[in-house]
Amino acid sequence: MSVKIDREYTFIDKSDWGDGPWQAEPDKQQWIDEATDLDCLLVRNPWSGHLCGYVGVPEGHPLFGLHYTDADDHAEPDEDGFREFKVHGGLTFAGLCQEGGEEAGICHVPAPGRPDRIHWFGFDAMHAWDIGPATEALLWRLAASAALDPSGSWLSTRWRNSAVSLSSRSGECTALFRMTDCAYLRSASSSSGVRSLPV
């Protein structure tokens, strides 16, 4: 699936994060999902380096103004009847544009004719066994400053394995968000209420 990125921003100094795909990736991307006509963002957390994905719904959308835990009530039920938007770690954010966040935060620059007032729903890739490149770099620096030899410790296997996961996770997060998450929060103007696409 090809996505036309409308805006990209790079605002984080990643020079001490070590080698990885994050060095060449932008820190924020904005686009309009063609299938749902919803505004979408991918934003890197500046403290840990993990990625977060967001879908914005305009005023009048049935999910506008809901807390993310309430939004789950509108998801399609799974085979066990459980309702939850199927994104990495579940929804973890809901709110309006952050003041001054157009270039670095959870906000957008509206395209001509697009709504300015957007309610964002988001997920993040910083849950159990996830790791951000900034966090990993910090842990290695702490181990070095404590005169630990990380080559023979749990750090060498745990964090190197996590770094490999992160490399694939950043791509996975981007792919997951672009391919499926915008579709979950598609506008449902039908009388049957909010609908979502199956995973």
C-alpha cells in the first residue's frame, strides 16, 4: 500500500542514539488516508525514540470527543465479543490538537478545505518488550559509566535483541498504522452507527 505523505518533519537530534533506521527516518509524518478520508499522523517520541500513530476524526464523527477507552466500545467485536481497536498495545491517546504541535506534536496543518478542529486517537510502540532507540542508548551509557561489561551480561542479549526488534518495530508500526489503523476509525455516517474494518 502506497501512502502519499503530505508533510514531513525532522526535529530530534538522534546523534547519540546509535545506528538504525531512525537515523534516516523523519520524526513526524502527516497524510490523509485515501480509504477513509481521515487525517493521519506518525510522530516519534523525543525522549525514548519510539513511534506513535494517530488518526483524527472531525466534529460530527460519532467518535469525536470520546476518551480512548470509550472509543473501544464502538469497535467491531472479535470472535469472543470483546470490543477493542486492534492496534499495537491498544489505543493510548485521545484528544484535540496540542497547542503549537503542528511541527513536532500531535496536531496537523489542515490541507485546504479540510477541518481544523480534529480529535485524535493514538497508539504507541512503547509497551512491554518494546524499546526506543534513545532508551537503549541511555541504558548502554549507564552500563558503561557503571564500569559494567555489558558484553557478557543480560544487557548484551536483551537489549541487542530489542534493538533488532526496534528496527523491525519502527517499520512494523509504520506499516500497521498505514495499512490498518486509519481504516479502524473510518467515519460511519450510516444509521447503524460506527463501523470498523476487521483485522
